[in-house]
Amino acid sequence: MKRHMVVLRRYEPAGRVHGGGRKQGEVRYAECRKNHAAATGGYAVDGCAEFVAAVGDGGEGALQCTVCGCHRSFHRRVVVDVETSEDGGADCSSSGALQ
């Protein structure tokens, strides 16, 4: 009997590997997609609209949602593009704060 070995590799787009010169956006987690009726063959979500961490960043509960109690991986991941100005925001003359 001949055995075959299958190697699965995760595909990473070229822009995401080591930065690649591509701007990274802010990541936030939207509505919860956990199916609470999967055991009965149905589909029902709890209606949690946004992930809210139980504890601040880095704590033990940082991956648990305060609203629904689910893990963060059940929430839809959204990457919001962060816009930066071309001059880096160093021009204070237009704000009038230092006049």
C-alpha cells in the first residue's frame, strides 16, 4: 500500500509578508457570527453588533467579548484603511494654534 503525504501551506499575499511597503489599516471586529443553533441544524445568531473586549489589551480576557461572551474569532474582522497626509501632519500653520 502506497502512502501519500499532503502538505498544506497557508497562502499569504505578497503585500502582507513583512509589511511589503503596503500600508496596514486599523483592525476592528464587527458583528458576531457564532451559530447558536448549529446542534439542531438551524441558524441563529445572538445579535451582538460589535466585539468589546472584557479586559484591556494584553489581559487574560482580551479575547472574550463582554457583550456576547464569545471568542473574538467568531466576530467578523474588518480592516479600516488609515489615511495619512502627504506632509506627515507637521504643518501647524493652518490650525492657527500657535499664532
